[in-house]
Amino acid sequence: MPPFFDPVESGFYASCLENLLADTRLGPVLADGLVELGAGTGIPMAEALRRQESTVPVRGFELDGRSSRVAARIVEKAGLANYRIIHGDFFDGTRRGPERCAVGNPPYLPARGDAPELWGGDTGAEISRRVLSAGFETVLLLVSSISDPVGLLGHARAAGYRVSDWMARPIVFGAYTRDSRVSRRLSELARGGHAFFTPDTYVIAGVTWTADPAAPDDVEALTRVLTAGTATAIGEPVPEMNEPIPDDEGEPSSPAPISATLPAEPANSPSASASASARTRRVV
Ligand SMILES: C[S@@+](CC[C@H](N)C(=O)[O-])C[C@H]1O[C@@H](n2cnc3c(N)ncnc32)[C@H](O)[C@@H]1O
């Protein structure tokens, strides 16, 4: 499989990482470094570190061999000495380091489709639950409205975490979520109150939790945003589009700096990135 990279989803993850790196409240925690579950191409973290000019040490774990090789090359080209890609399982290697903060855009599909590396167990949230059970002081994860978001938020709360920050955006269903095995499972989850979407879109949120049961919990509005969709089936596939979106001057947009260093091996873009902020519309 080519490494996972989606302009909307991975770009949003990069923005969430950037916010985390800029959060002065987290200074002492970040000083001990970050561990990342699933570096993918390495582009989101590399972009966030570059934009923030951050020297925070990061260990990015990536289970998939091809992805980790691609990510290592991209990080080297970007000249980021503080971002180290490690080929291996996040859950095997993380606790051996000094880091108190874990981040990631974990696998989230609730059924095995054509992308096994995106399978997040029966609800899609099983790997995220494991991260939240691993004892980190601060955790930033992308949470999806199609992967039992209420169960996941409840799990975090029971583990002693409180939501300290979040941001969310809609995302259009793409090839992997429209896969018949995945979409059937999504319908089951929606009927049981474990997945929330409209016929064409779902919501992703970057959620930061702090392990402090006494801290305020900014979870109510987040829950409303993640549970707003009331459909029980994904709509018809949208027509194929691969054209760059012209920018305001009518010229095709140029890619972001580190994205321009994408490897010769094509990246794997599962979502139909037809949102207004996507630089390239891609329906795969
Ligand atoms: C949804 S992709 C996200 C990739 C990248 N962070 C991004 O947002 O573009 C999830 C990634 O996690 C990796 N992964 C899954 N389980 C893992 C584990 N236990 N340890 C390390 N990487 C893992 C997958 O191979 C995949 O590349």
C-alpha cells in the first residue's frame, strides 16, 4: 500500500499539531518531547514543526515499512533533526522514552476494507482507546464522528482525562469509507447511535486531553458537533474529479512547501477531498 496522505485530513491533523506546539500552557510537557502514533508520510508533523519553528523532539512510530521509509526520506529532506521516524509499533516502543505527550491520527475505519492499516477495530476507535489507556499526561488525537465518538469521549473521561482544547471540520466520504464493507458497518453503527454523518460528510476533530480529573472538561459542545449527523446510510458516489482548484487569481494553487517533497511513490488519499479548503480535489 502507498503511504496514507489525504490533503484535507492530513492537512487538518497538521493544523492541530501546530496548535498544540504553540500552546504555551503545555511548555513543560512538550519539553520532554512527543511520541506520534502513525507518522504516515511524516508530512503533517514536519509541516507543523516547520511552521512553528519548533525544536521539540518527536519520535514518530510507523508500523508500515514502506510508509516509514518514505517518511524518513521526507523528514531528512526537510532538514528536521528533531523529528525521528521509527519503523515499529507505537505500543511496543513508546514507554521506553521520556515523552509525556502522545499524538496521532490513528486508524479509524470500523471494518476491514481495502486499507487494512486504516482499520480501527469493530467501532473504529479501538486504537485511540489504547492510546488513551497508555498513561500519557497529554494526548492529542484526531477523533472521527463515524468511529463511536461518544464511546471514545466516555473512555477518555473514565481514564481521568479532561478535554482541554479541540477543533473540528467536516470531511467528504471517500473511497475507503464508501467501500461496501465499511459503509455497511457504518450504517449498523449509525442505527445503534455509534456513528454520526450526513449522506455525504462526517466530522473530524482534533482533541487535546489532559490527565487531570479536577480540570474543566470542554466536552459538551464537542459532543454536539460530533453527533450532529443523523443519516444511516452513505449517499451515492460523487463524480470523479482530479482537477486542481483554481486560486483567487484563476491560477491552479501551488502545493504547500513540504507537501511538494512528496515521494515518487504515490500517497494514498482515501477521502473525497472536496472541501473549500482543499488545494486539490481528489475523489479516489
Ligand atoms: C490514518 S493514517 C495517518 C497517517 C498520518 N499521520 C496522516 O495523518 O497523514 C494512520 C497511520 O497509522 C499507522 N499505524 C497504525 N497502527 C500503528 C501502530 N500501532 N504503531 C505505529 N503506526 C501505526 C498506519 O500504518 C497509518 O500509516
